[in-house]
Amino acid sequence: MKTRIMTSIIMMVTIIPIILLGGIPFYVLLLLVVILGSMEIFNAFKSETSELVEYADAEPKLITKGWPLSLKIINVLFVISFIIYPFLWQIINKEPISFALSNFIFPIVLVVAYISLLLIWAVLDKRIQLKHLFFVGFFSIFFGIALQSILLLRGIETDNLLLFYFNKGFYLLFFPLLICILTDTFAYFIGFCFGLIKGYQRHKLIERVSPKKTIEGAVGGFLFGALIPFAFAVAFNWLNLAWWAVLLISSFLSIIAQFGDLVFSLIKRNYGLKDFSNIFPGHGGIFDRLDSILFACITFACIISLL
């Protein structure tokens, strides 16, 4: 518990100022997340390195070499492209980042090319099983789109690429982050408090996915995770929307945050993982910390693009 608390304090002290500053420091942070997250993707879906594979023209062989380094490099470059593209687009066009549909043409082409490359790789390299390559590809695409959503939310309506500070993008990113943090925190706290009631039997949420999560915690996380950010957003006019619209959005994002947490828990259980890595002592890895945030930011970016 002490390790977890100390890690949380260090993360808050280092990461929050970077999110506040925006600009180049924020880009560097995202690039670091790409590298660490890409390592976790390959480590998570590494079970193909210990399975017997039967070939039509040979005896069954035990795969032991793991993922090719070239594929790892290509994968990192692919995810990085989702971050670099908006940055270069803003420099070339000399206008703030926006959610215009034309900005997403290149990422769509990039995804199609990436999927094609993975399929070709699966055909040419007998060491790689298609089912594991599918998960790597899906995860990487989702990861890239999520990080680009985070970047677009933070960098919207800014002409300065060096530092953003308190522009509109700060509040657009802080809003879903606050929802995710409070939903997760209060889900744990409320569930824990119900567990202290003598004789009370807590109700499991989805035991086969996450045995420790309870319905009581989920409801508590939803209420506090939706209402507190809603109150701040309305009081300080973060979104410039009617109060009922803000309430609907905050409620929906709180549900999405819990859904994202469950999805990543399901992946870990299916692949026999406790955590995606141990980069953050007491917390796990990149995806253990960003599970709900990635889902919420993609969803919120889609909502903003439609407003």
C-alpha cells in the first residue's frame, strides 16, 4: 500500500505539470507512453512463443524466438505516426488542430496499410500465429487512435506548439481524466466501505472478468465519477454546453471508463497476466493505468467532433 501511494504521488507531481504545460513536453510524454505501451503489447501477447505449432510439411515445433525485432520497430513507428501526424499537420497548415474529417484521412490510410502488412507478415513468417498477431494489431490500432484523441483534445484551438497552458484543450482533456480518476477511486473506496459492514455480502459485478469488482463499487464510482466533474464543468463552464448535456456526457463517460477497465481485466485474465508490466510499482504498467482513460478519451473526442 505504501509503495502504491508513493508511486501515485510521484506520478501526480511529474505528469500533471506536463499535462498543464502541453506543447512539446506533452508530445514527449506521449512518445514515451507509445514506447512503453508498445513493449507491453508484445509482452502481453507473447504466448505464441511457448506453443507447439503444427505445420503441414514438418513436425510440430516449439516457438521460442518470440516476436521479430523488425515487427516491434514497425509497430512502434505505426503508433507514433498517430501522434506525429497532427503535429506535422499543424506545422504545415499553420492553423490549430481541429476535429475536421479531413484530418483523419491519413490515419485511415495508415491503418489499412498496417493491417495489410500484418497479414503479409503472418503469411511469410511461420513462427507467428495469426490469432496473436490479430490481438497485437487490434491493440496497436486502438492505442494509436486513443493517443491521437488525447492529443487532439489537449491541443485543440492552439497556435503555439511549444506550450499550451490553460487553453480550451486543457479543460477538454482534464474533464474525462477527472471522470476516470474519480470513478476508479470511488469504486474502490465505496466497495471497500461496504465490505466493512458486518454481515453484509457484497454483490459481484462480473466475477469471471474481475473478481474484486462489486456492483456497490460500480454504482458508487458512477455517481461520484459523474457528478463531481459535472459540477466543476458547469460551475467553470469548461465545455460551454447546457447543464443537462454536461450531465449526460459525464454520466456516459463514467460508464465507458468502467467498461474500459473491465475490457482490460478480461484481456489480462485470458492471457494469465496480473499486470501488463511493473513499470509503476504498486500500479502495474501503462495499460493498467490508462485502461479507462483510453476508452473515455476516444469516446469524448468523438462527442466533441459531433458538437
